[in-house]
Amino acid sequence: MELYAILKIVWAALLGVLFIGLGTMVGMDMGVGTLLRFVGRNDGERRTALNIIGPHWDGNQVWFILGGGAIFAAFPTLYGTSFSAFYVVMITLLFSMILRPVAFEYRSKADSRLWRAGWDWVFLVSGFVPMFIYGAAFGNVLEGVGYHFGWTGQYYQDESFLSYLLNPFAILCGLMSVGLSVYQGGAMLMLRADDPIWSRARRYAMGGGLVAAILSVIGGIWVQFLPGFVMTAPVNPAMPANPLHGQSVAVVAGGWMHNFHAHPALWLLPLVGLGCMLLGVGMLARGHTVVSWWLGLGAWVGTIMTVGCAMFPFLMPSSTTPDQSLTVWNSTASEYGLGCMLVVAGIFVPIILSYTSWCYYVMRGKVHTADVVNDTHSY
Amino acid sequence: MEFINPDVVDLSRFQFALTALYHFMFVPLTLGLTFMLAAMETVYVVTGRQIYRDMAQFWGKLFGINFAIGVATGITMEFEFGTNWSMYSHFFGDMFGTPLAIEGLMAFFMESTFVGLMFFGWDRLSKQAHLAITYLVALGSNLSALWILIANAGMNMPEGAHFDPETMRMQFESFVDLVFNPDAQAKFVHTSVAGYVSAAMFVMGISAFYLLRGQHRQFAARSFRMAALFGIISTVAVITLGDVLGRLDYEKQPTKIAAIEGLWHTSNPPFEPWIVAALPDDAKQENRYEIGVRLVLTPLITHTFDQPITGMHELEEEAGPRIRSGIDAVAALRRYGVTHSSMDLAQFTAHEQDMGYGLLATRHAPGQDITAIPADQIDDVVRATQPDILPNVFVTFWSFRLMVFLSLWFFALFAISAYLSLKRRLERSRLLLKLCMWSIPLPILATEFGWITAEAGRQPWTVFGWLPTFLSASSHGVSYMVFSLIGFVLLYSVFIAAELYLMFKFARLGPEHDSMEPHAPAASRASAFDMRPMAS
């Protein structure tokens, strides 16, 4: 296989890794945000919950920024097309996301009860909405998006935003993503907090895990009947990245299952995802928080890889002009660009992982309400 | 053929400008304050004197209030390339996305991870380890600026990419050319030291406020002196690098430099005056009420006494043949997309360098289709396109001048402040202290004028010479833009209100541990712990 084709596949895999990192790390913080008003009944408890992720939320959020940056660099055409096609939800996602850094930094810096209660609502919105949209985006992409390209490469939208805002399958995916994020956030709160936060967080985390498990089963069955996209002619994987020509694509009922029929071993992926969710809930019930946290990561791995393998090589299929569907083959950066980025990522990702782990190590241990409120540097 | 809606392009530009200028109200302080915090903490670690730790913690708190909005509004900038400039992302993303992704990997991750430890790690880390963390935050934020400006330099002076007719976009071909783009290097230093000027003015102004009130005098005098020295060095660097940038624009962006100087006709070296003030009239293409200083312009821009600077009328004339050739390039490119014949490719290659100028003519072609202009109308299309190569002269001219005048004011203020502060005659100079206090927002304003000069002066291009701005925007409906604009205005108003409230609150409270003033009014945070249940 040509080097360019290998680079494309490597970057598709790295995109999956980023989506998993984003779901786990950002999902965890957003789960804490969603749960804040429910696990903390008074100001001291809420501040405890916030300070558990206080030293880490900013670093975790970079997974999100980096996810965007990596799509931009490795899949520039996908970046412009997907963000524009989902304009209304992307802007909503942005609005809810950018409230969060401000909420962290500002909430506890003034004493007024109204001020703090207001920011607590912001945490709920900025935790729930982005994770919901994150999941729903996957749902919408699976159903195909209405767009086509003009001859210059300019993209044009062929459907109203209402069709992806009110898409029942996407709503299911969105809720599943929120469920996983509540699970991960709850597990993190249990790791670092004592009662009463601990037992409240456990209840919500178990609920989140169960909801995600049930919805993933329903979603899995649903996908069997969804129209999926398949290539009807061989493609040159090393073709110049240009969505205008080079592919012929058909829409087939149950088309997303083609890869699973061809490679039955792929069925392990959804089983890993579902297994991690159910086992994780069981572990939470027995109070094994560390194991449950890692099982949450396993749930994301299983889920994202299931979706990725079902769709491969499609990234964002077009429901109105299927031949112009964005795939791993036609929407990447150049060979030189992909190679460059791979070298840079190879150097920096290990460094990032080591200093991130070191930060968690430095801030390890339980967070106590009394310490939080007496520390003038805390949130 | 889909039409471009000029209203949507204008609204997209307005939104990008609004959010970028807003973002950059917070970035300069982040860039500069991190280094000032590191300097204060260094003195603390070396001398062990508690007051320097107090300083680092107090200014660190104000830094945090500012930092949060800088981070939040930065996310907007990344998003908007995708949400509002899809054609630009497709056309230039192969190269442009790389520095943005590296910024995340190399800089933003470091800054964001360690800023948590910087705030939370005072009691968990040794003095030296905490100092190292502070330096990493400073390094991270400045490296962030480096990669963003490398990306920005790619828009202004594209280096390291070529247009590829197979993929219909600019293909990235040289990492070295991308990184060592001279525009990037000069802009990075110019912009980051402008951030240091802002931070120095911020610390100096708030210290002046304490000195005027006779509060925290030791603390304020030390902070003031440090800021004044930091400020004078930074201001000199800002002006020097600004001069380097002017010389670069003269070589690579002649339309920008001509608009900055309001130069409608090619200069007459060495006597051409530098216009101090005028009212450039974009419609009539002339200046009204011109006041100039003779002999200054030529050496200022060209660094010689004999090189002419091409004026805007002459630039328009020179663009004529390029537009004509560019129209041929675009027509050949479109044919090639269908035929893939070597003849069309050869025709495109012959005119490739002018392709951008052909795209620029799109707006004036019948039916917005430059590939099918009747032969007898080509002259009209070219003539109609010629004035489009110029940026808005009034905006470019005045934003540049306001930036320059402000920087001269900073130079004077820092110089006098540093002198009086070293002579320890500060507290008697109440007028100076007041001026310092009132000047706090001015460096940020000057930075904004700098961005307007650079980016309004880049027009009509998003990728200079290659992709016109009006072709770069996503093809949204006006209602989408109204939705997002209303949201930004509401959200950003709440942000700035909350930020100013907290900034004033904590600046007024002053340092909570002031080891030199044991009886200073305690910064009250006693009611922070509240056991009453909250409404849920």
C-alpha cells in the first residue's frame, strides 16, 4: 500500500483516539458540571466537587481544542464542511462550552448567593449541552448530512438545520453520551470526595452507566435498519484529497453493517463497550471506584471504535450527493501535511501524557470541604 | 451556479472581527503577566523575601480573572474557521491547520495543564518546583502566540505551500518555510512584547492606584518599579519590531503599506512626506486635509533614501494584466476539473500565479461566472475589478496611526515613571500616578489597532494573492448569522461585565497577605463557607 494511504488510515485511527480522549476527559469534567447541583446541596459541598476537577479541567479541555485542531490539520475539508453544516448546533455547543472556563474561575470569587447559584446553573448547561451535542453529532453523521460541493470546492447545504436538530436517532446518541459523561464524572467525584458527595455521586453514576448501556443496545438495533453508505466501485486510497470526483457511493438499508458482515471479529468492539458499561455499574455498586473509572474509558473505546469501524472509510456521508461523501480517502490533508503532523504528534503526545499524569499525581488524595473553603486559591 | 451572498460575507467578517478583537482584549495581559509573575516569583525564590511571594499571588489572582475569558474566547476563534469560513478551511487548511494543531500540542496543553498547578500547587510543591511551573505557564502562553502568528503569517505572506489543481487547494510543502516565514518571526515578537507592554501598564496603573491612596506602599512601590522597567524595555522592542514589519510589508504586501501611509501615488524619494494626519477618501481615491513631515517616509519604510514606494493608483494599474491572466487561469482550471486533459493543465500552469486575481473578478463577471465571460466584456470586468485589490484606506491609515501615537505615549510614560521610581520621587508626582492609572486600557487598545491595521490591510484576501475574502466564507443564510451574532453579543457582554466587576473588586481589596503592613484591612472572604442548603 502506498505511504499516503497508510498515513490516511493512521490519522483516521488517531482521530478515533482523540474522540475517545475527549469523551473520557472532557466528558468527566462535564459530568461533574452536570451533577454539580445534585451532588452538592450546600455551597461547601459544591465547592468541594468543583475543586476535585479544579486543577485539571483546563488541561482536559485541551482535548477538545486539540480534537478541533487535529481535524483542521489532518482533515481540513471535513473540518470546514462539518462545522458549517451543523452551524446552529456547533454555535450552541460553542456558547455552552465557553461559559465553563468563566464559571470555574468566577463562581467562588464573589460571595453573593445569587451570583453563585447563577454560575451553578451555568455548570449544568455547560456540562449537559456539549456532551449531548457531541453524541448527537455522531448520530447525525450516521444518518448522512445533506450537502454538496461546487466546482471550486465550496460547500453548499441542502437541508434545514431542523432536520438534524430534531432527529430521534441523534437524540438517542446524545443522551447516551450524556449518560457516559455522568458516569465518568460521578466516578471521579467518588475517587476524590467523602460522604455525602460520595454516595450521591455513586447513585447518579450508576444511573448514567445504565442509561448509556440501555441506549447503546437500542441504538445498535436501530442501526440495523438505518440507511447506510457503501462504496459501489473500488476507490484508490491514495487518491488526491478532493471530494469532487473519484468515488461512487450508494445508500443501502442496513449499509452500516457491511464492515461487520465482512469482518465478524469487529463484533467484539460493541461487546467491549457494552460490557464495560455493565461491569462498571456493578463495580460502582461495590465501591471499586478506580476500576469503574477505567471501565468508563473502556466504554468510550468500545463505542467510538464501533461507530468508526461501521462507517469506515466514511467520515461524513452526504445524503443528497452520496458520491461527494467525505471519506478517509478524499478529505485528508496532503501526504506532506499528514507526515509532518504525525512526527509532531509522536514527539508531543508522550510528553503531554507524562506531565498530565504527573499533575494528577501531585494533586492526588481526597478533597475535604473544610480545606477548600479555607484555601484562598481554590475555586 | 450558486451565488455568493455579500451580506453573509460581511456578517461573517463582522462576527470574526468582533470575536477576534474581543479575544485580544484578554490575550495581551496573559502573555505579559505570566512573565511578570515568573519574575516576581524568581525574586522570591532567590531572596526568600515574603513580599515577592505576596506580589506573585496577588497579581496571579488578577491574572486568573483575565485568563479565564482569554481561554474561553480563544475557543471561538478556532471554531469560526470551520463554522464560518469553510471554503477558506478547505482551500488553506492543509497548511493553516498544522500550526493550529501544533499550538494545541506544544503550547496550549502545557499552559492549561500547568496553570492548574500554578493556582492550586502553592502548598503541594517545593518553591523551586512551583517556580518552574510558573515559567512553563509563561512559556506555554508565549509559544501559543508563536504558533498562532505563524498561522496568521501564512495568510498574510503565504510561504511553504503551492496551489494544486488536483485537489483544488493550497498544498503544504515546506514546514521550514512555514515556521521561518519572516513575517511570523517579526509578528510574534511584536505581538508578544505588545502583551508585555499591556501587562506592565496594568501592574503599574494598579500600583499607582495604591500609591495615590497611600495603601500597600511597599508592595505597590516594588510592583510599580518592576513594571516601569519591564514596560520601557518592552515598548522599545515593540517599536523596533514594528519597524521591521513595515519593511516586510513594503516588500511583500505593497497594497497594505500604501494604504497604511495613505499613498495614492508612487512616492518621490527622498522628499516624500510622512503623512501625520489626513482624511483619506476611499471613493474619490485621494486624501483631504493632509498634514505631513517631509523627508521622513522614504527612510522610515524602505530604510534607504532612494527607493520609491509604489502608490495605490500604480498598484491598480499593475493589477490589470494579472486580473486578465487570472481569468484565463480560472477558466482553464474549471475545464481541467472536467476533462483532466494535459492541454488544460498546461494552460492553467501558464497563468497559475495570477489565479487569485482571476477569482477576485468573480463578483464582476456576468452571473458571477468568470469561466464564461463574453470576449467583449472582459475589459469591463478587469476595469471593474482593479479597485478591488485595495484595502479600505481610511481604516488602515487611521488604525495604524492611532497605534503609533499610543505607543509613543507609552514610551514617554514608562520612561518618566521608571526615572521617578528609581529616584524614589514617585509619591509626590500625583499627576503622573493618575496618568498611569488612566492609561491601563490604552496598550490593549493599541494592540487592537495593530490587529486592525494588519488584517484590514490584508484585504481583499484571506490568503494574500490567492483566495479572496468574499469567496472564503461558508454559504450560510442571513438568519444563521443573526442567530450567532445575537448570541455572541449577549454572551460576551455578560463576560465583560463579570470580569470588570471581579477585576475592580479584587484590585480594590488589594493583596490579602501584605507582610509589610500587618494591620492592613484584611481582604474579607470570611463568608465563603456557607452551610445553608442552596435552592436546587
